[in-house]
Amino acid sequence: MPAYSYAPQPFVRPPELDGGTTGAPVAIVGAGPIGLAMAIDLALYGIRSVVLDDNNVVSVGSRAICWAKRTLEIFDRLGVGERMLAKGVTWKVGRLFHGDEEVYSFDLLPEDGHKYPAFINLQQYYVEEYLLDRAREFPDLIDIRFLSKVVDHVAGAEGVMLTVETPEGRYDLAAEWLLACDGAKSATRERMGLDFTGQTFEEQFLIADIEMDDSPFGDHGTAERWFWFDPTFHPGKSALLHEQPDNIYRIDLQLDLGADAKFEATEERVRPRIRAIVGDRPFRLDWLSVYKFRCIKLGRFVHGRVVFVGDSAHVVSPFGARGGNGGIQDVDNLGWKLATVIRGDAPEALIESYHEERSHGSAENILNSSRSTNFMTPKTPIEALFRREALRMAHDQPFARRLINSGRLSLPCSLEGFALQTPGEGLVRPGQPMIDAPVGNGWLLPLLQGKFTLVGFGGIALPDVGVRRVGIGQTGTGYATHDDSAGYALQRYGAGVAYLVRPDGHAAAVFHGEVPEAALKEALARAMGRTCERERA
């Protein structure tokens, strides 16, 4: 019996089958974590959507489990972050072994003063469950339709017409925008004849989720990430161990080149491999899967009124936890832009910046994932020699430890240099994501995300140009202020500094000493993809 109880979602007859219409401007294909997060994000901006999925249960198997700090901060804005944190397994320490000897360890969040940890591990089915519950809090803005398969679509300059197949018949659904959140095997992408570019590696890895009462981490009291090169229990290969909630442990094992994936994912083959790791301690197999490394992406994420989000646009190898995390950053980037365009507050060209910024983000993820893959599974004699010598020296040479690549873990993407940002210098530079800190009785980031915000630290006045204003370490200002009694905020941002912050929490501009109203208006117009002249008109 699986650890998670899957509850089928009901099919609800849509009004289109009876001659009615929905009128939602956005159709979202896919009710996985990306599609549901996208619908919630749009709802928070007051935009209605219809979510269509051909399935009627949440993700089968744990799938994406590692959720990074930046992603958790986005989930917090969407309303599910705290629930995820309460259920998830928190970790920040990773250990790397060569053979059975620990070579080194690392701490991903060595400083205090953050609401969310470096990472939590939480199975994708829980994430989808929490997002589904949250989406249902917006009955007037989110219409989720299960057992509704999009079998065709026709895109035009003003919108998209979708053909949807259901247990009770087919219907056409009109929308202004189609967001393809239908995963790595996207039917939307296939219908449009769009190909991924990049690299698919031949090496395969086995995922085994096991349930056991006794931790395979032994006497370590806190959850960690353990990675082995050439362990005695799996000689010549690599292995990874993670803890999940409900006494579930994820084990990734590299397979022989050319191994039969279907055969390797049988209990007959898997149980001896797990026994070699956990010994005689009892365990239960919960989920098995085999995957290949792929580092691929679309050339363009935006095709007129059809926009690709998450794995439908880019796919990376799992090591480094960049897949699901990258997809949620897509949502964060696109949601406010699409809402602004639909409301008529910005030109449609703003959506092009989603492609520019997130194509850059996915390329960064692919570069890091490809490097990890090449180190873990060297392709040439030179790569094999480099890995062998780096591992050998890492036992007693600290410099060599930085050369070992078991998956460079997900970090937030910087958007420095892209068109929406006004160039400037600061402890946080325009394009970089804002950093959390304790302020007042809460946290900084919730005060800054979700709408354009001008935040000032210390002695700097904030002019009123129609955006939210927040003062940190200020008094008597006429707008909301919060103290910085712990000192983290001014330490991380500086004093006498103000930042214009985008709704997705990235800095758009920085001001020192004073905030000239004209310069602020120009930076705001730039961040919204429109000119000051249009704003005045």
C-alpha cells in the first residue's frame, strides 16, 4: 500500500457542453505544481483562469522533492509556503563521500535571519495537494477541470481556441492566452511542432523511494543530503540519499550504460541494491522509476498568445534540484506580467521579457546541470582523469573539494542587465532577488512581493508615485514602517538606500541618499515595459 492516499478528483460538467461560456481570459493546460501555481498567482492579481488536465489525481510517486529557499518564498506569497514547511523535511547540510570515506561537507545557509531554510524535501504529491486546496479558495477566479484533455488548439493574434475532450463529450473553449504547463512531454508543444535543443545523456539513474522506521542516515539526528562516488555498496557508480516526510527515503543509483530500464525498476533487481545500503533493517518499496539526464529547452518560450511554462519549456537533470524550482520561478516571473497586460496597464510586449529572462534562467540551469552530469558520468578519458584526480586529492586538499560536482544546487536567478532593470549598484543590484530579513514582528519579503514596492532602509525619504511604500528603520514617514531591531535588514541592504522592487521580488532599481521622483517614475515605467510618455498619456 503506498504511503500517500490518492483521492480521485471528480469530473464536473463544464458550461460549454450546454452552450454556455466561461469568459476566463487565460486557459492553463496542466494541473501539476506549475499549472496550479500559475492559476493561484493570476488569481492573486484578480485574473480568472480555467485549468485543464486529462488526469484526475495528483502526481503518482514523489517526483520533485527538493524545494529551494527562493521557491519556498514564492510559495509563501502564493499561500502554501508555511504548510509546506510544516510538513517537509528541512535540511541545509550536504555530505560527499568517495568510497566510504567522507571527503567534505557543506552548509547551504550558514547565517540566521531568514524565514525559510535552504531546502526542504517534500513529495510532489503533497505540493500538488496543497496547491489544489489553495486554488479552491478562489472559486470565482479559478475553474479546475479534471478529465479534460486538450486535443487541439488554434492560435490567432487575439487569442486561442482550444478543443477539449471529456467523458461527456467535446467542446471548444476560447481564451485570450494559453499557458502550456503540460510538462516535459507537452502535447501543446508537439502539436505546434516545436523541438527542444540541448543534450540528452545516455546514462540512466534508478529512483527508489523506500519506507523504513530506522533511518539509513544512522546516528545523524538531522536530515542531510548524502552523495557517494564509487561507494562499496555500489562500486564504480554514484548514489544519492535524501530523507522525505512519512519515513520515506529517496535513493538514486546510477545504472550501467545501456541497462534495460524496465527490468532495472523491478523489485527483483531493486531489493538487493537497497539491502546493500541499509543492511538487514526492514523496509518497504514505495515507488520506483528510471530516468535519463536531459538538459534541453525551447528556443522560444513565447509564441504569440501561447506561452510555455516549466518543463514544457525546459528540462534539466534532477541533480541540483533545478527542475521544479526553475518552473516555479517561471510562474513568479510570468504571473504579474500577464496580469498587467490583461488589465491593459502595460503593452503586450512585456510578455516578451518573460521569454528573455526565463530563457536566460533555464540556460543557466542547463549549464550547471550539464557540468554536473559530465563530472558524475565522464565521457572522455580527460574528463575521467580529471574526476579521478579531483576525488583523490579532495581527501586531504581543500582546494580540490571545490572541483567536485555532485549537482550544483538550485540558486535564485539574477536578471541583471535585462531590459526591465535600471542599471545601478547596491548590496543587492537591480535584477537580483531581494533577500529576506526579520523586521518588526514578521519578515521583509512578504512586505515587498506581489506588487511594485518602493522600500527604504534608514534615512531616505520615499516619494509617492502610486506604488506601495515600505520603510525599514524609519519613523514619522506617512507610510508603513518596520523596525530592524536585529540589524539584518540594514546589514544586507545598507542605510540611506531605497529599492524599487518588482512584484516577483527582484530589484528593479536602486537609489542612494535620495529618490528623485522623475527617476523613480522612469524606472517604474521601464520595469513595466512602457515609457514615461505613455504613462502620462
